[in-house]
Amino acid sequence: MRTSVGIMLTWLALLALAPALGACHTTAGAGRDLSATGHAITHSAVKHTP
């Protein structure tokens, strides 16, 4: 009985953490995209400066 409760609590904790772990990857990807956009704008500005 005690083991099944422990397993159930472990599964519950993993299910609760799954969305947070997925959000970390999404946020990191968005940060990389914004950084790449900033670099492109900076490069374009430097290229077209008289």
C-alpha cells in the first residue's frame, strides 16, 4: 500500500512539472529568435550607415 502511494505521488509530481519544463524550452527558443532579430537589425544598420 505504501509503495503505491509513493508511485502515485511521483507520477503526480512529474505531471505537474511537465508544463514548466516545456515552457523553459519555449522561452529559450523565443529568446534566441529575438536575439537573432536584434543582430540582423544591428548588422543592417551598420551596413547602411554612411
